[in-house]
Amino acid sequence: MPAAASAAAGPAPAHRLDQGRRAIAVKEEKIEMEGEITEALRNRMFRLVLDNGHEMIGYTAGRMKRYRIRMLPGDRVRVEVSPYDLDRGRIVYRLR
């Protein structure tokens, strides 16, 4: 009788095993670059010039807001840029 009960239960259905793998999606890699703040805009946004000469808008990352890290024109910063939108970036670190 125990053998029949374990055979009836059988292996888990394939759709249950597959759900865990589909739930974890691979995030797109961010491009990290360094640049300099040229202008402070409203709403904690800044105009940046990257080391390669590209100009973009940067916004302050949440962690920098939380720890109240202040940035002024002339400061060097590290920016994360999405490969989809190269005109906007997230400022993640203020260099010294």
C-alpha cells in the first residue's frame, strides 16, 4: 500500500518547477561612467559632462538622498547609465 501511495503522488508537475525559474529575470547591466557636474537643476537633478565629452542629465540616487550627500557644480561623480537611454543617468557616488 505505501508503494501505491508514493506512485500516485509522483513527481511535481512541470509548471510548478518552471515558475521559480521564470520569476527571476536577469536585469540589464548598467554602464558606469564618471563625469563632472556643470549645472544644478531643480528637483535634485544635475547637468553633467562625462569624461568622454557626452552631456547628460543626472538625478540623485535614493541612497544619496537618504544620507543627504550634497553636490555642487564642479564636483566629480560616478553615474549609472541605462543602455536604453543614454541622455539620463543616476548619480550613485560623489568622488573626492
